[in-house]
Amino acid sequence: MSQSIGPQDSSAPGFSLAIDAMGGDNAPDIVLDGLELAAERHPQARFLLVGDEARIGGMLARRPRAAKACMLRHAATVISAEMKPTAALRQGRQSSMRIAIDAVAGGEASGVVSAGNTGALMALAKIVVKTLPEIDRPALAAIAPSARGDVVLLDLGANVQCDARNLVEFAVMGDSFARAVLGLTTPSFGLLNVGSEELKGDDRVRAAAETLRESHIGANFHGFIEGHDIAAGTVDVVVTDGFTGNVALKTAEGTLKLMRDLLRQVFTSSIPARAGYLLARPALDRLREWMDPRRYNGAILLGLNGVVVKSHGGTDALGFAHAVDVAMDMVTHRFNDRIREGLAQIGKPVAAPASP
Amino acid sequence: MSQSIGPQDSSAPGFSLAIDAMGGDNAPDIVLDGLELAAERHPQARFLLVGDEARIGGMLARRPRAAKACMLRHAATVISAEMKPTAALRQGRQSSMRIAIDAVAGGEASGVVSAGNTGALMALAKIVVKTLPEIDRPALAAIAPSARGDVVLLDLGANVQCDARNLVEFAVMGDSFARAVLGLTTPSFGLLNVGSEELKGDDRVRAAAETLRESHIGANFHGFIEGHDIAAGTVDVVVTDGFTGNVALKTAEGTLKLMRDLLRQVFTSSIPARAGYLLARPALDRLREWMDPRRYNGAILLGLNGVVVKSHGGTDALGFAHAVDVAMDMVTHRFNDRIREGLAQIGKPVAAPASP
């Protein structure tokens, strides 16, 4: 999926992505190393790299592919991990994150990737890049592994309180996202609930289900799903409110961490167990690789006038490059146009099938 | 924890527990086998066994400990797994589940254990046994393993919509439950939220947190916790609404199942991996035993005028015996008296510490 917006498209911004060079625990090093990897994967991409010019100029020169793909723009300050979103808004105008976001709002870049302060990125993006006119509220999405392939989850915390209309919008955005980034032609989706029967849950999920069943993507709607369906991969897109989605994702991450820790204890508990680990190691390594959190790095703020991807702050170059991949897929596949098309369909009656 | 309510206590019901002999996938066999185990663990317990007399009379005679501990009461019908709660209410008056519940409502037994239809048990128990006058809504609780010992979770789906007062009541019930069943003297507890900072979440969790901080158990209140804190064992009691709790528990279960399936694939993927499994097997078996779902069998409906425990429908005798253990712990430790004492404290000012 490395085709780029070519010069033949005169309406496309000059830069594929603006990159916050200074955000994250190990910035700017891992950002530049990540861009070196990303530039190889997306040879036609052009990046606007925003950060401390004196500090990153020389570093960039030592990464030839990134140097070729990037234009450098100076930013005098950095939004720290601890800064509150309100402070970031008031005091962060000269920060690398803000200048990168400004480039999206000003039409210079199609999207932005930052490993910096999540709350600040979400607040600045919402206020500066602005929400699509068709959308009531943006949602935070991520991709996770399941027994049956990658799964999109949203909302993961952008909205702690949601109504039925929000859930419907999340479903449309999740559908477009799965098409653009997972490359699926008809992604299935489900609404997270406390049971799979139609009468389960509260008015909100039941009303959203009714609207979705009658929508243009109704044929792909699996109906209500339960917590265990996430890891089972019952659907490609899991739709829920930001409170439940945030808790579910972190619960799954915590459970995986507990299992990893316990397995480490198992395999160091005795000499035979250590030997057993060595024998099973190639297969265990494949499992570890499959679940590698770096492969799933990148939380995506959907529903804005531009692509906004948050990389995990503690990731490495490979993880950062994956976050850039996700953003590039969204830019290349004109993700926002798809959302707008999808939302225009919601509420319209489904076309009757042609008579035989 | 096998001390029983002795005959010296004239106000105690004659039976420790009423047991639904006919509920569950493998009833009545596993129920009777489970009671044979439970009767050994709780030698002073007396059970009212409710079911088809002709069918279970002979089976009981072949289980000497259970036969000694049980009195048999006939029930002509069974509430099936598919029956809707409303139908169970109307048509189930002669069922084993209903007659067992009636024994609690009538003061003959302190509690009831059933492996039958969950929705029917919850509805019948709420309507027949009735909610404690101090409680607005009962909650469903369970015990789960974590990195730092067993953790109590509630609500798991009895209430899909909760207000701040409900969350406070759940915290008090969870505290009493952890004291009675986990044997903790000062269990810590936390409110599940999308972040740990005080300003996170919605009005509901913030208002509940404020009340809890100022309550008689405020010193044990850890504040807000996140999804990953469940498996980490950050607190002994995880308090949340029924929608979030249901999704979180099932998400964790689904994640564990995925890991188990993947590990099975790993250890059968090659001859060296099989050999590795055999070498590490004693340690892997200890891990499996530690996480054995039978050890965590039993969902408990808290806040009623009696102890109500739902065993998993597909469990075996060991699992059913564990559900009886939980119910016995609650009966023995006068769980409901503790809840009432706790709720009477909520809203009262905390006693000032004695001056030095």
C-alpha cells in the first residue's frame, strides 16, 4: 500500500504527513530512525519534519532516505508529557506538535503523526484541524490482533459519554478505516454489549443497532457482540463508547501482560523448564512476533479534517514506522472522503434489490 | 472457613443452603458430586436439596456425605436454559430453582446455589428473596485471579445503567464480600475509569469517588483504576457499572482463551516444541491450575435478603463445590449483616482520629 498521492493530483497537499520530531520518550532519535524505515516503505511520501532545527538537522543528514523525503521546519519548544491540554493550547503555539498540526489545518499536509502527549494532541487536533462537518464527535481507534486477524476497535476514550448517533458514526468511521488500513472490501462490524440477544443492553445500544441494521452497511452488521468476541475476532470492527472501549482495550493489554509475566516465571522456574523453553523457542518467538505491540502501534483520531495518528510515547523506531504506515494508508486511500460518503448514506433508505 | 451456624443460634435458618439439584448442563450428577465434596469441606453444613425426588433419591444414597448433609425436597419441573425470565416467573412455580429460592425467602435456608438459567435465577431471586432495604440495586460479583492474588469484580451485568449512588453501594458490598470470602481485614478498592487522574471520566464516577473518599472505608479507597489494573491486582475490589464490568470480564476471559489456544498451537507445532512442552510441563501445569476457571466458579448476586450464588452451567463437581464454598463463606461470615453495617456508615462523617 505504498502508492502516494502523485503530483498529477493538484488538490492534494504538498506533504503527505507532518511529523512531530520532538514528541515521545526517545525523541527525536526514534522518530528519525522510524522515518528512515518509513521512507523506504513509502518512496513517494513527502514529510514535513517539525522540531528543533539545530538538534535534528545533523541527525537527519545521517539518515539518507529520511533526509531525501523530509523538509525540516523549526519549532522552538516541545509540549511535555505532563502538560495539561489547556496549557498546551495556550502556551504551545511554538511547539513541534502544534506547528505540525497547523500544517494539516493550513492544507500543507494531509495528516500528522506524533508520539507526544496524547491529551494535548487530541485537544489541539480537535480545535485546530477541526471535526468533519458530518461528524458530531471524533473517535479514537486502534488495531489489535485476534484469533481471526486484525481487529479495529473504537472509541477508545475520546468520548466517555456517547449517544446512539455517536455509536452509528463510529461504526461508519470504523468501516471506512478497516477498508483503508486493513484492506478489507466488506468489513464486518459489531456493537459491544452485555449479551448478543436483541433485547440486551441499554436504549442507546439498541437504538444504534436499529439504525445500523437499516443502513447501507447493514448487511455487514453482525449485531451485538460481547467482550470475548474481541480476541475471538468475531468481527473486523468493534464499535463501543469511549468508556467501555478504553477499559476493554486496557483490560486485554493487562491480561496479556500477566500471561507474559507468568510464562516468563514458568520458563525460568527450573532447569528442565529452561531447556523446554529453548526447544520451543522458535515457535514461541513467532507467537511473540505476531503479538508484538510495535506492530499495533498507533491510535488514530478519526473524524477530523485530516489524518491524526498518535504513536505510543515509549515505542521504538519500528513502532514509529508502523504508526506512519497507518497514517500513510489513510492518506493514500482518501480515508476522509470515504467517511463522508458513508455518513451521507446513513439515514437514507437502502436501495431495493433489482427485481429478478 | 468451614465453621457453621451452630444450633445455639436460634435465629439462624435450619438449612445453610438450598441447592437447585436440576440446574446446569450436567445436572443432577455434578450437583450431587459437588455436594459430596462440599459436605466434606463443611461438615456442619445442612443442605436442602431440591429436585426430582424419584431421580435423585437413589443417586443421593450412593454419596454418603451428601446424603447425611442433605434433606431432599421434591420439585416437579425444571427451568430450562432457554426459558425467558418472565416465563420462569409465571410458569416456574414448581421448578427446583424456584422452590430452592422460596426456601430462602421463607427463612428456611440462608442462601441458594444453582447452576441453572442465569437470567431466571437473577429475576426470581430479586423478586422472591427481595433486595435489602438499604440497597437500591443488587449487583453481580465474581472473583478472578491477578498478579497479586484474588480480585473481586462487580457489577458484572446486573445493572447496565448505574448512577453514582449505585457505584457507592457496589463498593460497600464489594468491601464486605472481600472481607467475608477472601478473608481480608482491610481490602483495598478502586473505581474503574479511563484514567487514574481525579478529573478523568464522567460525572457519575467522579461523584462516586468523592463520596467514597469521605466514607468510613475511604482509607482503603485507591481512587480511579484502569483496565490493566484488574490483572495487575492493583486493588482487591474492582468497582464498576454492569455494562463496563461485563465487557471487561468477558474481554479478559477471551484474551486468556486466545493465549491458551495459541500456546497449544506453539507446543504442537514441531517435535522440538512438543519435547519442550514435556520438559516445562510441571511448571505449565501449576500455571494452569492457578488459573483454573473451576477455582473461580460462582457469580454472586449481592444485596438481597439472602445469599444467592450462580454456578457456571457447564462446570464439573469441583467447580460446583467451589460455588458452594463461596456461598458457605458468605453465610458463615454473616455477609449481609456486614453490608448493612457498611451502608449505615455511608454518608456519616468519618470519626476524627483520637488526639495524640
